[in-house]
Amino acid sequence: MTLSVGYIGLGYMGKPMARNLLKAGFPLTVHNRSQAAVRELVAEGATAADSPRALAERVDAVFSCLPGPSDVETVYLGENGVLAGARAGSVLVDMSTIDPGTHQKIASLAAEKGIGYLDAPVSGGTTGARDGTLTIMVGGTAETLEKVMPALRAMGQRIYHIGPVGTGAVVKIVNNMMSAINALGVIEGLVLGTKFGIDPALLYEVCSNSSAGSRALTGTGQAILKRDFEPGFMIDLMHKDVGLAVDLGRNLKVRTLAAALAQQVLQEAQAAGFGRASTSAQVIPLERLSGVEVRARSAGQ
């Protein structure tokens, strides 16, 4: 039998992931607060549901990708939420980046109804979501994972079973924390070298081929040089994710000084009005403070 699936949350990440499920041949039902994305996928063959509950009543597996913990809790546990409609034997898979405790709470309530639950956050950005090449970090039982593995393979290239519910979330939080810390070094380094008078394109090339080379330098550095600050992954979301890491560190009594600093820099960018721009836009407040713009001279500067 073909697994019937539902997808809730059709934003920058959710919509292309849902589209890949449709392309792979899964019968797909979708729900989203904004109806434009729903209409788009319905035109491609999906079915619309008017609530998370109605969606869950129709499918074998529910997938979701939502902004934050409160959104996930509302969608799953609200009056017209997923758990109100899901039937025994179905599987719920939340792919949001949130705290492990929220996942564990929902999983416990789902288990009381005989429903499986996985936390399965992703990495790879909008390009990976579009191309179906995401890395997916899964927390939950192996048996539950096996039920939805074909659907996950339609969305991701590397699927890791981390451990029990909540462990996928922790790996994703750590990943984004590291990414934000690395990006902070890239931003400060590019501004510092440019302020001295070095062509930032040359600085970028040399550092990319030296010990400073990293994915953060490649992604953030290229975006800054091109002045491409369209999301992508928004500063608002990265601020939320790094905040989750800082909170987790506080709860576990683990020092997260660099993460706290990265969170403050992201907050500075939010205060400057760049919350919905890509994370590379956090360079702009530092540029303004330094009186310099990181732009390759070959681009006319």
C-alpha cells in the first residue's frame, strides 16, 4: 500500500518538502495558515484540509515544519490539532527546529493513543529542500522510523537515526549553534580586512584556501560579497535556534558563551530591521558601525 501523507506548514522549507512527497507519488494532503501555498500544491495534485485535525483524519502519516515550539504545540495539541484527528497506528513527524521537551511532551500524549511520533529536523536550507538532498536527524523508535522511511527518502539524502524522541532536535540545535558561531567569525573577519583596505573578494579566496575555510565562509561570505540578503534562512529563525541552544546549555549547566554572543549579534540585526532577511545580513550593522561595506572591488567598488 502507498503511504498517504499530510504536510502542515508550507513555508520556505515545508512547501518544497511537501512538493517532493507529491513528486514521489505519495497521496498528499496539505494545510497551511496562508492559503497561497495550499492553492499552489492543490494545483499540482495535493488535497487541501481546513485544519490539522481534518488533515490527520485522512492520512497515515503527518509531517510538519513550523516556526517555533508554541506553533508546534498548537498544531498538535490544540482543539482542532493533529492529535484530535490522528488514529491509532498512524505516525506523526515534526521537522521543525524546536526544543526536545516539546517533542517529548507530544510523543507521550501520542503514545497514549497508539500513535507513533518522530522529531526529524533538517539541515540543507531551501536548496536542499527543493532538491530533496536534506540531512534529516531523527529521534524516535526504529520501528516508527521504518514506517515513514520511504517518505523521508523523498525529502532527504542523508537520514540519521540519532536515538529516542528529542535527540534529533538536540543535534539540530547544536548544528545551528555551531553554524551561527562560525558565521560570526566570517562577518567580523571580512569587515576587519575590508576596513584595512583589502579587497574582500581576495580576502575571501585566500581564507577559503587556508585554515579559515569552512561552509560558513562559503555560504555567508559569498552572500555578503554578492549583497544577496534574500531568505534563505532568516535571522529571526536563527536567533530562535541559537536561543534554544543557550537555553539547553542553561538547563544542562553547560557553558555556551560563544552561542550567547552569536545570539546577541543576531538580536542586533533584528533590532536594525533585518529579522526577515537572510542570516548573512547580520553583517550590515557591523558595516555601518565600521563605516565600510564588504563588496568585491570587481563589482565596481
